[in-house]
Amino acid sequence: MTPEELSKFRRRTTPKLNHFIPVRPTKQQTVFLLLDDVLEVLFGGAAGGGKSEALLMGAAQYVDVPGYSAILFRKTFRDLALPGALMDRSKKWWDNSKAKWSSSDYNWTFPSGAKIQFGYLEHEGDETRYQSAEFQYIGFDELTQFSEQAYTYMFSRLRRTTKLHVPLRLRGATNPGGKGHEWVKKRFNLPSGRVIEEGAERAFVRSLIDDNPYLDIEMYERSLEELSPITRAQLRSGDWTAANSGGKFRREWFTIIGKSDIPDRRHWQRIVRHWDLATQEKTEHVPDPDWTAGCSMLRVGALPPSIRDWMMETGQTPPPPPYWIVLHVARFRKNAGDVEEAIAALSANDGHHRPVSIEQERGASGAGIVAAYRRHVLPHTKTVIPVWAKGTKEERAAVAAGFAKEGRVFLVEGEWNEPFLDELSIFGIPDVHDDQVDAFSGAFKALDKLDFIEDQPQAAQH
């Protein structure tokens, strides 16, 4: 290897460091710091992998450049100030350096004039406090604690002048779990971490306990043994498939089948698509509205053939009929007019002979909505019925959960499976969306109501 080749190799395998980074990066932290040409990078996966330290290192890489500015976020100020957290760690690094700390602005100013600031986004809309700011590095510690709206808004604050020769970087670090588990998992295509959008500059650097030589792994392992199996899998192994459970539904209760495994039509009893309506699209002022969700469900008197054959081969006793097959779940956030157009289009795609049910609130307004759908939105659909929303959400979902636990509910394979199962698994946790759950549990009640309708529809496969 020539001296020129050796120099080039070192530049590609050695991240930019300076004396304001007083620790030696681990192998995975090195990979994280080398990804200057990638706009978005997520680091972590497991507790103890050096996530917060990696974020702070990344922020400090260019503090020798005049005009450089970075900001590091936690969900709350208390999170920022915890022992070992970002601000506490920064003071251990820089209290005796030439960098100057401002206790009023929560930032460090370095000899070059570069700044590293600390912030928190505790409430929806807090991100707009930074609408006039400009940063070249933005880091989110424990990203799954934040909303997707807060995260994506900060892209607008990622800017530089033509004379400032530093990369623009948005960085996150997190464990699986938390309120934002679903959107982070989807955005970074976890656990694989491959870029999921053409041209997207996005990467995932996985780091586990074993990747951190500075951690007392044996003692940490002992503390993790006190946790629930799901939380332990998330924190020890960085397992993104181990979802937090709200305790109402379990993923293992649901078997996914192919379309060809739907029982023959002679076993079909009833079919419906049930809608839980919402009429608010996502906006800057309403960043996380409810979803409109529609669950297409078929009730049958026979098991899917593959399930029946497997149970016979293994000597298992099948649960009693009937069985329920979720054919498809749609969800979207649109205004009232666009919701009506989307529902009309799906009804046409399902076939106008497929009954449609709509969750109806008590009172004249609820009845009026269903009547308007019959006349104006679904005039060609043979059967449009209201389903009263009786009892609490938990009470309505309990019926669906009971059938699922008995192994009597199946899902037809589709892209909607994962978001649907994610929502079911966290149903019961406060402040998470439950619109698909409402559509799912409402479909059972709609099928029962259709039993009182004389004409049994002939259904088309989705």
C-alpha cells in the first residue's frame, strides 16, 4: 500500500476527532461517526450500547469550525439533567476545558465560537420554539419518546451557509419500545435497517451491550433480569419485534394465512367492512390526529385448510366454529370530503354487494351521518348499517380478544398486517391510537347485526 493509499484508507476508517472528545470511540460508535455523508442515522438498539455518548461525540466533531452549531434533545429537561445523561456527561467532558457553559441558555461555546445547545420537546408543538434557529447537527436521545412530527419538523432547522464546510446531520439514538416505537421502526425499516425509500439518505447502526467495553456487563445483566420478558428483549437484545404490550391482545393469537387459504365459499356466513370514522387530516397544528379505519371481515364455518390439516397432523383439537378472517384493514388521515371519497372507492373495490357498517354515536348527529353515507357516499352499496358504540372501548375489544385468544381469528397476508398487529399489541397503553382496534372490534358486532338482515350477500374476495 502506497503512502497515498494508506492516507486515504485512514481517512475512510478514522472519524474526525478532537481533544473535546476525551474518550475513544467503540467500534460501533466509530461506524456512527464515519457516516458524515448520510443525512439521517439512528444508533443503538439496546441499552448500554453507548448511545448518548455517541450522540455527544457526533455533536462535538466539528466544534473547531467557526459558526458551527449543534443541538441535542431529550423529551424533558429532567431527562437532560439526569446523572449520566447528556448535560451531565458534557460537564464531565468540558468543565475543565476552554469551552464555556451558559446555565441560562443550556449551551457550550467553544474557542472557535461553535456552540452545542441542549433542548427538550415535552409537549406537542414545542418544536416550533426553534422555528428561527439554524443547526448543522441535530440529535435526539431516546428517539422513540418523541413524536414523528417533532422529529421531521427539525429538518427545517438543518441549514448552513455556503461558507460553512460541515455536513448536515440529523441523528437519533434509542432503544426499542416507547410511544414512538412504531414510527421509528417503520422509518428506519428495523430491524434490518436498510434504506426503504429510493434516494433516502438513512441508515441504522446497531449497538448492543457487548459492543461497549466500558460497561460492567455482568452487573447490568443482573439488573435486566428483573424486567418483563418483552422489555428485557428490547433492552438486552435490541429486539424491535418485541412490542410493548397493553395486555389486551397478543400477537401470537393471530395466524396469518394466504388468500388461497380462505375456506371455500360454501362455508362463508357473513362479510362486512366496518368503519370507525375520523375527519381530521394531519396538519402543523394537529400533528397526530385520529385515523379513519375500516376493517373488512369474513365469518366462516370452517377452518382455513392449512390450519385444519396442521391441527389434524399434530393431534390438536380445533376450536369450535365459527371463525373470523380479517381480509383487509385500511386506515388514513383525511378531511371529511376526502374520507368519503376514499370509503366510496374502497366499497367499489370490495364490491357493492359487500355490506358496509359505520360506528354510530348516540344522538341525531350520529344517525344523520349514517343516512348521509347511504344517500350520497355509498348509493350503490346494497347494505349500509349503523353499529352503536355501546360500552367502553375496552369492553368492546374484550369480545374480539376472547375469540382471538381461542385461535378463531385469522389475518390474510398483506402490508397492513404489521401496523394492525402493532396497534393491537399496545392497545391499553395510555395515549396511543386505537382506531384499528375500534374498527376490528366493531366488525364483530356488525356481523352479528347482519344476522338479522334477511338477504345474505354474496361476497367478493378482497
